[in-house]
Amino acid sequence: MKISRKQALRNIGALSAVSITGLPALASCEEKAIKGKVNHSVCKWPYSSKTLEELCQAAQAIGISSVELLDANEWTTVQQFGLTCAMANGSPLHIPKGFNNPIYHEQLLKDYSDLIPKVAHAGLKNIICFSGNRDGMDDATGLENSAKGLEPVVKLAQKYGITVCMELLNSKIDHKDYQCDHTTWGVALAEKLGSAHFKLLYDIYHMQIMEGDVIRTIRDYHPYIAHYHTGGVPGRNEIDETQELNYSAIVRAIIETGFDGYIAQEFIPKNKDVFASLKQGVTICDV
């Protein structure tokens, strides 16, 4: 979302007039740092101490054009602020109960059949999904089951012009036993489905923990990736010099692939001024 310097100053001035913890630091900036090469987004859940409206106001001031991982009843709020939701929430079954287990296929198809038309009607483009936990299942079986369960969902997504995105998560620290925990497994699933309406959500934090070699992986598999999330390693906190990843280099590599989707901040701020941390993260990625 590109706006003029005058409008940026007006937004920042409006923010400084309201009493929201964490926003005064943003008001000291004369204009947004956004250069236009990156579509910036932010995930809602790390900012649970703030209302969605407060997060939207901060996003406006920083130059973020999306607040994501939202339910259907939240989309209108972000749109009222001139923002979008770059990644909509999917089935309420959430992370452990996913497409790799046939006992959930019926419920998942019902949930996504309800959500996908709503996503399209709201003018959104992406909806998240998960493999589910292994629960003793080998990777080959999980792959077959996931493809079978996803096939009708992806066909519906194609009808509505929506992309279903499976998130890559680490099974070492945060999501024990999660099956889609390596890029190659997710890519194999995408190849099996053979649709441009199924892609991966590459979470840089999670894949650094599981695989490392982030830039090479992005260069090799970028056609299968529709979306990116950030987070500092270790700890999932700020993406500054306190952690091991060079996010500026990573984002430059992403841009070099021709990527035109969204990169979303998903770190958990340690700084009490959570919106100052958010602005810092965006600035680091705004290469």
C-alpha cells in the first residue's frame, strides 16, 4: 500500500494523539521506511496485549499493509484501516489435527468449503492449512493421506482463485511430532497435488531450527512458496543482532527470486515497547 509522505505524516500525527502503549516511539519518525520492494505483514497473535484496532493503527504508521492469521469476523476490521489479511486462518482443528490423518478429512473439507468462498468474497487470497502430527505415521503415508484429503479442497480453492498454504513448522522445539517439518516433504506434497493453488508457507524461524541453509533452500524451492514468516533464532524474539539469522540477506534473496507475496513478522517481542520492535523488524526486512 503506497501513500504519500503527507498522508504518512497525517497517520503518524493521528497515532500520537491517542493513548496506546508502544506507539509514541513510532510518532517520532517523520515518514515511513517502506521502500516498496517488500509487501509487509504482521501476525496478530504475538500482540495479544493489544487490541486488533491498536495493531492496525501501528501497522498503518509503520507502513505494514496486512495484519494476518485472522478469523472471518476480524477481516472487516483490518479492511476498515485500509489493510488486508494476507493469510487467513483455516480450520478450527488447527495444527495437530491435519490433512495427514484421514479421520479428519470430512471435517476439514467441511471447514474449508465454508471458509474458502468467504475468503474470496472478502477479496483475500491465501488461507492456511496444516499437515497435522505424525502420531506414529511414516512420512510416505502422511504424504499420501495429505494429498488425498487436500485434493477436493484445492479444487475448490482453484474455483475461487484462492491459494491453500501449508505451513512448515519445526517439530524439535515448538510443535513436537508435526509432520510437515522439512521443506522437501512440503515440496513433494505440492508436486503430488500439481496445482498452483496449493503452496507452502515457509516459516524462516521454524526452518532454521529444522534445516538451516535458509537462503539456498529459498533459491531452490521458491516456486513452491507463497508466503514467508519471520522470527529470531533462538527464542523466536526480535530479528535483530541478538539472534543468529541475517534477515536483511534472507529478504534480499527472497526478492531476487521474483517473489511478490507477503513477508510477515511473527516474532514475539521481548521489548516492552512492542510496536517499536515491530517497526525495527520491518526496517530490517525492508531492503
